[in-house]
Amino acid sequence: MGLAHKASKRSTCLRAQVGAAVIKNRYVLSFGYNGAPSGLPHCIDGGCIMANGHCIRAIHAEENALFFAGKEKTMEATLYTTHCPCYHCAGLIINAGIIRVVYGMEYGNGIELLEQAGIKIKEYNEQA
């Protein structure tokens, strides 16, 4: 728990400072804190983006800890999805190191966030 508390000190969200740590057999696998997706403005820089009383700019500490633990497997991969990712999933895609997203149909509102992060986006067209 001490590592989780230490990680929370790195949080960049104005609403709450949350930390998490992933430990296995007494070894630290990963830690995470809540903050903006990698390379994008943080709450302390541009304010929180609020939806339904929650900051959606910040990726949760637990999510970051899990993604950073397995990032070497997803780094520089392409994600294929039947629907355009939502804002929340776009942040997770960015932190997973995905470099290209191919989606089937308009649905979510995450394209702008993916574009800001420099991720290549392509709408899949079965006729093409």
C-alpha cells in the first residue's frame, strides 16, 4: 500500500490523487497514478474535463498500472474495433502504446483524442 500512496503523489488530476501498484511474489511489476493519456495535456495544465460529475481527462490509476505492466505486448500494435472508440477507451489505447486504430462504424467520441496523440486512424470499409 505504501507504493500505491507514493504513486498517488505523481497524480496530475485536480479532483483526486489516486495511486495503484501491481505486486507479484513481493516484486513490483508496475505502478500507476491517475492522469491524462501519455503526451496529452494534464488536468493541472488545462483543467479537468467533466462528465457526469467525473473527470474524464484522467485515466484511472488502476488502469494505468495494469496497462504499464503489459505495455511491451501492445506497444506499436494496431487495434481493430467494430465501433469507433469512446473518449475513455481512446485514453487507454494511447497508454497501451497502440499506433494505429481501424474502426468499422462511427459510434464513440474518441477520434479527436487519438488524433491529438498522433495515432493513425482508419475507418474500415468492406467495399474497399
